Amino acid sequence: PLKVVRSSMDLLVQIDSEQEVKDCRPDFAALAQLPIRGLILTAASQQEDLDFISRFFAPGVGIPEDPVTGSAHCLLGPFWQQQMGKDSFSAFQASKRGGHIDLTVAGNRVLLRGQAVRVWKGELELPGV
């Protein structure tokens, strides 16, 4: 790893190349034993239209690999802001499904933009409402 950062929930690990991120085959059983929600693996991108790529693994909470993770990018934004000295980024989460995320660090917030995929729909009924 080039850098390792621990947040309150996750471990962020920066490695040397985007190809290493794409090729990573984690030991999910070992990851599930760590006292964290998930592991964010990231690297700077060599592609002109991307700043960085990532993957997110959380087998300890029942998600071996999440396709596209907004909460991970809320940590990745400030991390890459410190590395690259800018506030807006184009990112790609390189899961099997994958997804592009545009993000902007704005003070203590990270604004995320991208295509959403609905995976669940339902209604919530509250008694007396």
C-alpha cells in the first residue's frame, strides 16, 4: 500500500495502479474478520477522463463487493482532494457492474452525481398518519 487511512467505519487503502485495483481478488473470509465495515481499495487513474478508481469490499456486513458505494466516495473525495489539490473528481468504481461517479468536495460535504440503479422499491405506512 502507498497509504492506509482509517475512518470510523472503513479502511481506505491506496495502491500503485488502477490495474491492481481491477485485478484484486480479496480473501473475503479474512476481510470479514477485520473490525471494520469495509475496505476501500483505490488508485489514481491513468485514463484522461478519470481521476481515480476504487472498489469496496464489506463481507463482514454481508456484502462481498458493493457495485457502487456512495458512502465510500464520501471518504474518497477528501482523500483525493489532499492528494491532487483539487475539489472536483471523475471516478469509477470498478466492480463487476461498475459505475461512474462525479464528486465535488464542498467544505465538510461531498456532493455525488451519477446514474442510480433502483434495487428496491416499497412503501412505508406509519400508524396514525
